[in-house]
Amino acid sequence: MAECKNIEENKEICNCTYSCPRKGLCCECLHYHREKGQLPACYFNDEAEKTYDRSIEHFISLNQ
């Protein structure tokens, strides 16, 4: 996998409030959540992100 060169910039715009080793490493975050059938925090608004419910069903229910 290519090295991410924008980690600090990514961290500035990342709305994930969970302490995570993938913060700023968007490609790793996407792969991690995809394997779990989830979406990353950046798909949710700040209020929804704080629930830590990253399920696709939750995303759909918020965006109908």
C-alpha cells in the first residue's frame, strides 16, 4: 500500500472522536470499516458520529 503523505491534514478534517490508530490514514480507515460492514466516521455528521454506530443501516436511516 502506498504511503499516505497527508496524515496531518487528514487529522484536521477527521471528525472521528474514537481514539484510533488509523486517524489520518483514510485508506486504512476505509478498509477497516469496510471489512466490518460499516462506514467510517466521515460519512456521518458530528452528532451521529458520537453514537459510534457506524452501521450502513444507521447511515441509511439518517439519510432517508
